[in-house]
Amino acid sequence: MQIVIQLCLSLSLLGFIINLILGYVSLSHGNFVIFHLVVGLASTFLGVSGTMLSTSYFLGIRDQLTEEDKLSKMDSQVLSEAKMIKKALFSSCGMAMTLILLHTIVGACVFIRIIPALPHHVLAYIVVMAQAKALRATLAFHRFQKKLPHLGYTAS
């Protein structure tokens, strides 16, 4: 599951970076507009799927940790680290998902010429940064999860 989540988020980030470049190319060459649109929608799908999978997967692991804590008292350091990771993961993934969807809506408005392209360009840079932060938080969660068996916990 970790590989699927990391692959979704990494491909989404790569797609957004490529699409950022394609957006400037499509300004001068009209042929790339449809390609820009397809890459943007694919990156949006991967980004939203990756962030949702990441948060859902964390909730499953957290429930397993909670059950183990009820059965045998768990080290408070592990629980505090899980709470810290939850805060970072949910805030970064939630922000990334919100910005991705907002960026897609603004992009559609630019495509049908309701608003100028500048907000779409600005949001593109912000989405790349937010997606990178979500990927970094997800990688921190996966590192935490890999430590659990070495600490004697079976949540996986």
C-alpha cells in the first residue's frame, strides 16, 4: 500500500511540474492546450487519490495502534509521535487536496475564458509546493510505520 500511495503522490507531483511547463508552452502553441488539459486532469486524479489513500491508510494504522494500546500499555513516545505525524499528514494532505481541486476549477474557468490566466498560474506554483509538502508528510508517516515492528508493535 505504501508503494501505491508514494507512486500516486510522486506521479502527481511530476505531472503538476510538467503541466506547469506545458502551460507556458501552450500559450505560444495552441496544439498543447488539450495535452495540458489531459495531463492536468490526470495529475489531479492522482493527487486527490494519493492524499485520500494516505490519510485513510493512516487512520487504519492509528486504529491498530489504539487497539494495541488498550491491550498492552504502549510507549508514550510512540503515541506522541503518531499524534505529531497525524497533525502534519492531515494538514498537508488536506491543504494539498483543497488547492488541487481549486486549481482545477480555476483552470476550467480559464479554459472557457471566464477569468484571466494569472490566478491559474499562481495557483499552479502553490499546488506544486503543497503537493511536495504532502509527499514529505506521507514519507515521514511511512518511516514511522517502518519503525513500528522494531519497537515490538504489529501495526502494518
